[in-house]
Amino acid sequence: MKASLTRFVYLVVFLAAVGYAFIAFPRGVHAWHDKQRQIQEMEKRNDGLVKQVERQKEYISRLKNNPAAQELEIRKRLKLLHPEEKQYITGDADAPVQPPAGK
């Protein structure tokens, strides 16, 4: 009886010491919460990246299977034209037009 009571007291003291160390020291509960928050943020970021990769895979497969979409993308990225086509450049649509400087 005395041995089991002694073990129980040692167990309680040990658990109290571990609990105190977990709460009181700087790398205790606060650090654990920060790590959990970082893990959740990374999981959200990974989910977003997985969705982005899936969209890119769908886009690539669409280009592989559709020659018209392929030609359109090539023309857009490389700014290529067919021999009978002409391209007219009227100015940069994003840049504001500045009036000529006065004398």
C-alpha cells in the first residue's frame, strides 16, 4: 500500500513539474500555439498551390488537345502573325498620354 501511494505521489509531482515547465517557460504554450498557426497557414498556402497546379495542368491539356487554342496562345505570347495579316500599333494602352511640352 505504501509503495503504490509513493508511486502515485511521484507521478503527481512529475506531472506537475512537466505541466509547469510547459506553461511557464518561453517555449511553452505560446510557442506551441504559434507553431500551430504557422502550420495552418502553410496548409492553406499548400492548398492554394495545389489548386493552381491543377488549373495549369488543365490549361496544358486543353492546349494539347485544341489546335485553335494552341495557335491563339502562340500568337498572343510570341506576337506572331500570318503572312497576309497586318498589325497596327497605336500606342501603349496602359501608359497615359502626355501632351507635348509648350514653348
